[in-house]
Amino acid sequence: MINKLLELQQNIYNYHNTEEDSYSLDYSPQVSFFPIGDMVSIYYHGPGYDDDPSIKATDLDEDYNYGFCALLDFLTNQEYADRVISLVFDSYDEGANGVNEWCFDRLTNSDVIFPNLQEFKVRLTNLGDHNISAINYLEEDGTIAKLVSKMPTLRRLTVPAAPDGTFFEIEHTELQNMIIQAGSDSQDFLKNLAESNNFPALYSLDYAEPLNQFDDLTDNDYTSFETFIKLFNSKAFSHKHFHFKLRNSILTKDQLFEIQKSNSNIQFLYINSQAGKYISHMIKKNDR
């Protein structure tokens, strides 16, 4: 497998290194890896779009996101997937129309399973980014559930979009830590979590409410106070050393106090963070 990964690295370099557009450490796709015993941890850095997942990477024309697509095609080989323990997808603050898209259709459309994968991580949106990191553009549409269903030993999940209801139909027997950004739509993530019994090993959640980077949001776009009370007393938060981080919330100080008091055993960290906004956009809206 190591030799195949080295060959993949060379193929990516060759494809993205032409006379018209030479390979660049600033923006060209990169795949790095390191062995962990008999397993392999894989790290990808570059754009995550895929205009046509039905075309094999080896058949792509020029000016395509070959590096990302070639890696996903590589991972659909069950022999290689058996030995992957960690998958991390990262990039610069880049994208189109304000969205840094990640498309994993090559994986979700395949029959591949990752029996030993313990970590799956996709770049989050940083507060200073001008592109929102998103799964399948702005329509998550069950993609995270489809991915996680292929990862029966997953322990750590980090994604820039909230999973939809199908995520809670899966028995997450090994999942211990989640870092979830709601992105553009929370899809009732915390409400669904409060009603779920499928997270027996979970002891840590870092959750960010929807970002208001481009559009003004209403109170209905955020998780209600009542849902937080239910969540703090749910089976999902029943670990005796549970740690919960909350970001981007519109809860008042009194509400935060009441939530903590409803279950004082939970380590509750509130992080007062709001996305920035371009002043030019604010001026345009103000002048309407």
C-alpha cells in the first residue's frame, strides 16, 4: 500500500504540473501519509469539489480537480480502505460563490467499508474565512450519515455541516468525540441528539450554531433554550465526565446558567464567537 500511495503522490504531481500551470505548494492538491503500525493515516490538502463523480480520475481531462478525485478513487479499493486508520481533508480558505465545497460522492456511491478507521475530519470554517466550508455545497442531504455508516469503528468525527436525521438511525458504538459546525442549516442536530440512544461511548461534543457570515439569521435558526435543557438531561450526555463546548449561540447569560444548573455534572464551556462580515455587504444592506 505504501508504494501505491507514493505512486498516487507522483501521479498527482504529474497531473498538476504542466507548462501552462506548474505545481504550486500554495494551491495544488497534496496527499501525505504516515504508517501507524500496520495501518496508515492519510492527510489531504487542496480543493474538495468534484464536478462529475461518475468519471474515473484516470479518465479526467485537463483542468480538473484530479488530486482529490484520484485520492477518493484510491480509497474505494477495499484492500487499501482496510488499512486506513485516519482520514483528514484540509484546504486553504478557497471556493466559489463563498462556499468551500467538499464532495464525497465517490465514496458514498461505492461499496467500500473502512473497518479500522478511527478518525474522519473535514476542514471547518474559521471565523476569518470568506468561504464557508460545506459538505455537498450547502445541501448536506444525508452525506455524513452515508459516510459514517461505512466507518463502524469511528471514534472522532469533525465536520463543517450538521448531519441530518438519518445520522441518528446509525448505532455509533465507538464514537467518542464530535466537532460539529451547523454550517448553513443545523438540521435540528441538537434536538435529534437529545432524543437519540445511539451514542453509548460519546463523552465530548464541540458544537457551533449556524454562522451568520452572509445572511442575517432569525432566532428559529438557532437551537432553543428548551432543547438545551432536554439535551443536558439526555442519554447522549450521560457520560459522567461529559464535556460540551458551545459556539455562536444567542442564549442569554441567565439561560446559560439555567442550562448548567439542570445538570451540574457536565463540563460546559461557552465560547462567545461570531463570524465576521464584510463591511461592504453591511453598507449595501443598510442602503436598501
